[in-house]
Amino acid sequence: MFISLVLIGVGWTVERIWQETQSQVPPWVLLVADNLAGQLRTQSLPQAKLSSALEATLLPASSILWSEAELAALKAGQVVPLFTTDQVFFYAMQQGELWQLGPADLTESTVPSYWFSLLFLGLLAVAVWLWLWPVARDIQMLRQQLSNPNGVAAVPVRSFIAPIALSFEQMRQQIQRLLGLQREMTQAVSHELRTPLARLSFALELSALPTDEKQLMLNDVKELEQLVDEMLDYARLESTQPQLKLQQVDLSELLQNLVEKLSPLPGAAIELQAGPCCVYVCDGHYLERAVQNLLVNAKRFARDKVRLKLDSTQNAVEITVEDDGPGIALEQRAEILKPFVRLDPSRQKGFGGFGLGLAIVCRVLEWHQASIEVGESSLGGASFRIKLPLA
């Protein structure tokens, strides 16, 4: 309705302006008419020598139907102009005789027609902007509010997007309730599971079962405890984004310390290829956690060698973890990054893990606006490449 009314109003306004412009008598016509009237007061047609050099023609007095105002002007000695499409004629009356002077060519309008089209489009653009600007302002306000975890999605009541903002606010509150329930559930589950697992472990230590059988049962209990810890860790990282402690971190030093930390663990040796210094602004704790998960997986599946590389390009800092293990099939590279996904169909205990390590890596990289690519290693196994943007 607004756009329709604007189109009607702007179109009518521009048309009226155009009509007024076209109906106006050019100023020079009035000047010529006044000049002719002054000359004819002292001269008689057809012998008059007019400075305008217009041809004089005698017409029958009744050849033109004059209005009362025009007829009164003629009788008063004035010169009356009449227009055709591109010419103007001047009429004067002397001693009851009607004289036609001219014609004189009309010059083109001083206002080209395309200016009226530009005026129409300009007024329409202003009207649409006045309509859309509050909507764009409210959308920007809503975007800023939604980007703030503690913000409230609220816009003026008369806003065009007020119903949308209300729906967003209801959805945000529902998501917060669900996240709160998730945190409460994970805490409750952890508390309820840790206690019976501790009792079970203690009872197994005191039981008189054979040593081999007891050790297998203790390993199962330990695996359950690790599963609970990793689920709680993933739920904590997934529920919300923490306040990152961004600071300048020497990635070369961070990776060197990480290699020394993981060297005592069983598995293939880690070869580090990094320059002397590479400073990057990030949260060193979480970034170290992400690279550590990749290295632990690589040591677990590699045969003899794991390679950790640090490269710096024009737009990003790249951290690559490669191994000489069995690798990852092309159709499985996207699935492996999802939580609780393990590629070994047998789920053998020798492989370890619960399918949450890479999901935690993706979460940490998302906080740093980074990305990870899964590919084929030059060593023959899998390759995981982290790209940390420099912007």
C-alpha cells in the first residue's frame, strides 16, 4: 500500500510540474508582445516598420473566436499571442481591423523532458529509502543484540520486524533453557556415574577374582570413567563459547613444548618442522588442546612416524599433522569431524577414543575463526591441516 501510494503521489506531482512547465508562456514572447504594442501606438499597419520584422496579414474580424479577456486586451491596444505546436502568432486590432503578425518560431523548452524522468526516479528513491531505512536500522540492531550472548532481541513496538524480533527472543530463551538443561543433565549424570564407578573399581580391587579377569574388568571401568570425562568436556565446550584469553603466542615454542609433552606416550615418534619464531594472537590453552588431540590420534594410528609442520603464508598460519598410518577414505573425511564418529567398524579397544577428539578440535577452531582440512599425507597416511587466519 505504501509503495502504491508513493507511486501515485510522485507520478501526479511530476506530471503537474511538467504540465505547469509546458503551459508557461516563454518570457521572450511577452516581451515581444509588449514591444509590438508600444510600436503600434505610433504606427499604423500595414505601413508600420516593426523592429521585429514580422509579416503582417489582415484577417476578418470574426475569423477567431476570442475570449472576453483576450477581446478586451485587443480593444485596449494590446498584442495577444496565440500558439501552435512550434510557432507563435501575434494579433493586434487597429480601427476595427484584425491584424496577424508572424509567425515566430518557438525555441525548445529550457527544461529537457528527461529531467522529469530523473525527478520521478529521484523522488521514488527517496520515498523507498525513507521506508527501508527504519527496517535496515532495526535489522542491524537485532543483529547486534543476537551477537551478544546476554543481549535481548528487542526492537520498537511499531517496527516492521517487531514480530520477527519477538520470535527470535522466544527462540533465544528456549535455546538458553535447553542449554541449561543440558548442563544440568551432564553434571547430574557425571555425579551419578562417578560414584558407582568408584565403588565398582574399589570392589574389584578387593575381590578374589583371577588376576587376568580382574584386570579386564578394571580396564572396562577405567574406559567408562574416561568416557564420562570426555563427554563432560565436550558438553562444556559445545554449550557456549568461553571468554578466550587472546594474547601473542609463539606457536613454534608451543608446538615444541607439546612434542616434548607427548613424547613419553606410546606410539610413533613426532617429528617437528617449524621455524625459530612464529607469533600469533590466539588463546594458547585451547589451541594447544586442539593440536594435542590431532597428535594423539596420529600417534595412535601411525606406524612409525608422525610429522608436525608449522608454515606461514600471506593470509594464514598453517599447522599440519601427518602420519604414515592407514589414512582416511575420501568419502569419510567429512564424517570424521562429527562427534561420536569412529571409522574402525570393529570398535576395537586397541584404537581407543570415543569419537569426540576431532569434534573438540573443530569447536576450538570455530572460536578462532579458523578451519581444518582433512587430506592425504605425503607419508602415506592422513593429513590434518589447520588454517589460522591472519586478519
